[in-house]
Amino acid sequence: MGGVIDDVLKPIHGGTDDGPEPLYDFSTNANALGPNPVILDHLRRVDPSRYPDPLYRRLRRALAEHYGMPETHVAVGTGTSELIHRLARWTYLRGPILLLPPTFSEYARAAKALDLPLWEARDPEHFLRLLPRAGLAFLCVPNNPTGEVYPFLEEAARTAQRGHTALVLDLAYHDLLEAPVPLPEGAWRLFSPNKAHGLTGVRAGYLLAPLDLTHFQHLAPSWPLSVYGEALLFGHLDPEAQAWLKETKEELHRLRRRLAEGLRALGLSVRESPANFLLVRVGRATEVARALRARGIRVRDATSFGLPQWLRLSAQKEEAIEALLEALEEILSGVPVD
């Protein structure tokens, strides 16, 4: 029984495995033009010999001022995953957890870890019907792995408010969109800016909510955020860091379009996102991903998202794209695309 539970709860994410470092890594959606040099400077200036403030008052105050909201409505954490699991534990949000698959696996893992009811909507209409009866609902904007930006966010926010449901918009890739998406009033907002700045090894995130989060903040273990995590979030608010991000996005989107063009030239179906990643249909995704890994190229097998014929790929530099396309052409000549 324990083995079955372990399989259900096993974290499945791109970007890590026990093999040697790949030559090219398409598996994470981090900014391939990073790390952001402005934030690196913030990281170098911190003193790792000290504890951070256990209440993170200065950081939460800075975030509150940036977004024009009360400090009590801001919570910080180790990263998106830790904040998701903490939300699931918060008794204030009693009730089922609602998702719209395929989407980020951590939402379901948080429900399963606590034996909470998990509702997976069949489509947007079904999601909206279930929403008022859920305790907690997640929408990733843009969605991971599909890149979809849902057109019903305003309606979802209004529906959630009527049902006293916490609708959490996971904005992990929002800063990487070609054009920002208007976010509805009343929705909870979850941020993990390390991806946008090409610094996924520094774990840090924050939550903004339309209510007092003091108790939620106190549910965290002591010092969930290291001094480096603090520095990353302070750096994220730095206008120079934002200017760097704005400059890199244009090139990232050019590279994503170049990648999509090359994949389509191989006869493959591509679902391009408005952020820095895409889905490509290769048939037996696990088999193709393993063959690419053997050639020093890491990709994200989308089987764990319920998409066993698809790979998720992030925009990378020209050299990496050319290597991937060459390897895929060779591999797919012997692997049928179902």
C-alpha cells in the first residue's frame, strides 16, 4: 500500500534527473537568457551568516507597497509548491480542491497528500459549474503545459466570490507572456518570479489575497525563505531587473517562434503558447524523451500531464534549437508519430 501512495505523491517536474548534466535543457520553462544580472547582484550582497526576519516584515511591506495593498494581505514562502501545499492545509479553505486539467501537478499532489476531495473539471463550463462548491480552485495563467490563457477569468472570479471559494491564479509564467493579461479583482495571486529571471535554483514565492493572511503566514515552518530567496524577491521589484526582463522577452519569443517553425518543418504538430514554451506532438513521448536524453538533450515528457504523445519544450538559444531539431529528425525516423 505504501508503494502505491508513494507513486501517487512522487513529485514529477522537469529540469532534474540523476544523469549527467545535459548539453541542452529544454525541460524547464526558465528564461534561457538568464540569469538576470541585476538580481545576481542582489544575491551577492546578502549575508548568509545571518537569519532573515522570521516575519519577513520589510519584504512583505515592499511587496504590499508595490501592489498597493495592505501588508497583512501578503504572504511569502519557499516557492510556489510550498505555498500551494500550505493553502491546502489551511483550514479556512475547507472543501474540495478544483482543477482544470491538464495543468501543473502540484495542485493535485497537495490534495492527495492530505486526502482532500479533488475535483478535475472536464472543460471550462464544468469548471465554472463546480467552482462555487469548491473550497480552493487553481488556474495557471498561462497554463502549464498548454500555454492557454483562459478567456473566462473575470467570470471565474465573480463566480468564486459568490461561492466564497478561493480562486488562486498561479502566475509562474505571467511575466514571460508577450503581452500581460488583465487579472480580475478578487482573485488570489500566486507568484514565483525565479523562472522569469532565469534563477530557478533560488526558491522564493509570494501570495497576494483579498483578505488577512496573518494566520496563513504563521502556518509556515520557521524561516521558509532564505536570505537568498529574500534577495530574489527584493530584486524582482528592482526597476532595473524589470527592464532586463522586458528586453529579454522579445528575443525569447523570437526563439520560441524559431523552434516552432523548425518543428513544423519536420511535419510535427505544435501548440505554441504566448509565453516562452510550446507543446509538440511526437507520438511516443516517453520513448522520444529518453532517446533525446541519451543524446545530451533534456525535454519535458508531457505524459504526467495526461498528454502521452506530447513533449513540452522551452525556448532556447539557436545552437540548442539546431541540435534538438537534428536529433529529433534522426530519432523520429524510427519512431512512428501515432
